[in-house]
Amino acid sequence: MSIISKIVGDKKRYRAYQARVAALPTPHRETVEALARYLMYFGPGDSDNLTSMLEDLTDLFEQSVADGVDVRGIVGDNPVEFAEEFQRNYPEGQWIGRERDRLNDTITKAVGDEGTPR
């Protein structure tokens, strides 16, 4: 069992995603696989949001293939910028979001209601 299967949980849904990716032409398939690997580090940590993000990525690439758009037409000249912009659409469940909330909550508790240190 791959680490992704453990993270995603819903094996049937994940297998359907994998089958869709496998059906893409080679450049598109390899790009989706590379983007998915990258997004695993920065995307949602929970399985539902992660799977939704990967399915949406696959939708984008499937539609692009149908429209005759090549990989560079999708990701442009800076694939990292594309990946990070794509990932911003899925803030729910990201570890950085939880850490931002924790920081804000800690500071709020530290300064109290008056905004002055206790």
C-alpha cells in the first residue's frame, strides 16, 4: 500500500483518480503526477480536501487535452508558480492555515481583550 493510499483513505475514489491520470497522454500524465507529488507537501492534509484537489487538477488536464492545450499552455513557464496558485484554491486543511490560526489565537490570548499585555 502506498503512502498516498494511507493518506487519502477512500481507496475507491483514489483509484478512480489514478485511472484517470493513467489515461492522460504521457506529457500531461507525467505533469499531473509531478504536480500531485509537489502539492502533497503544501496542500490539504485531510483526505477529502486532498482528493478533491487532485480530482480537480485531473479535470483541468483532461479538459486541456480535449481542447488540444499542451502542458506549457496549462502550467506556463513557471510550474512552481502554477502549482502554488492552484493550491491556494484549497486552503481548507492545510497545515500552514492551522499554524496561522494557532499564532493568532496565542497572541490574542496573550494580549487579552484590551490589546495590552496581561
